[in-house]
Amino acid sequence: MAVFCIQTFELKQEKFAEGMKNLRMIQRFRNERYQHRVELLSPISGADHSYNLIAIYEGLAEMELQNKKMFEDEEYKKLIGEFFLENIVQGSMHTQLYRTMNELKSDTDPKDKDN
């Protein structure tokens, strides 16, 4: 079952261009070097400088393994450290974890449906 890690944060307006460049570097770095997929979401409505970084893992164990690898990687720690310290509003980071729901046999088997 897939696990989604959604991190919402606000970019500093005065660091917007640098923050977006850094976000793209983080996304590319993680997608190329680690066994998960990272997407960036920009707002269509709501707070204009609020963005989301979404990482999709095969499961909780895979998320833990990939995070261990990332935080042992000095190059990644430098990228992420610069981003958090210089480009986002302090206290604006919010992280949520979601997982996909397993399909139940009764959801797909017409014989199991109530009348």
C-alpha cells in the first residue's frame, strides 16, 4: 500500500526565486537518487506562497529506508538545510502522512452486494 508524505510550507516572498530553484533541485535530486517519487504542487487558490512537496513511497518501511539514506547523504542534507533555513517562513512547515486503502473483496464482487 502506497504512503504519501505531504509537506506544506510557505516560501519567503523575498526568497521566492531562490526557494523555487532550490525546490526543483531537491525534487530532481530525490527522484534521480532514491526509490520514491517527489512532486511539487503550487497553489491555484488560497495562500499564494504556500507550496506542497509530496513524496510517494511503496509503504512505511520503504519511506523509513529512503529517509535513512537521504539523511546519511551529505549532499542532500546541504540542499535541504539551505532550503529550510533560508527559503521558508519559520514555523510554516506542516507534514502529513496518508496511505492508500486496500480494496475489499466485497467492493468488487457483485455477488457480495446487498439487495
